[in-house]
Amino acid sequence: MRSMVKGYVAKAFNMIGDLAENVVLSSSSASGFNYSTGEAVASTPITHNLKAVVEFVKKKDSNTLIAKLLVMAKEVELISDLDAFDKVTIRGIVYRVIAPSLNDGYTVTISATKETV
């Protein structure tokens, strides 16, 4: 039964076609701390290109724009720690991941908000 549902999810993502967009997940976490300078030592950024259905939601109580990404679980199963990624680039704009990803075994939902500089 599980494999049949996974097949239907894959078929649904194939039918979505151009509604799915290319997004880039990136991790920019520090790999250490330099005690002589008092600054974090940046690690080499890790990036993954994914196809996702993107939905933008504006929170009612504020002007915060939230991007919700729906990705097929099969596409992210090779990523060992999805929650280590802190940024996602959608249409050339960088968003900050604000919540742990939700993985139901079929799809993964990632929430992000527009990053302020």
C-alpha cells in the first residue's frame, strides 16, 4: 500500500509540471570558533537543488511573508540532515528557513520567511 501511495505522489508531481519551481537549499552554518579573533569560522556552504511547489502566505497579524515549499520526499531522502539547511533561494530571493521540515514519508514541507539584510 505504501509503495502505491508513493507512486501516486510521484505521478502527482509529474502532472504538476511547470507549477514546480527550482529552489536551492543552502546551509551556511559555522564550523567552529576562532578564539583569537572572537568570530565564528564559516564552513563551506552546502547547497541542494530541488523541485518544489511554492505557496506564499501572508500572516494576518503582521506583514510577514511565508514561503511554504512542498517537495517530494524521494527528492530529499539522500540529504542526511534536512534541518541543517537554514536558507532557501526562490526566484533569486533568499528566504530564511523558520521551522523544521515536516516529512510524512511522501512529501516534505519546508517553511521560510523573507530574509532581511
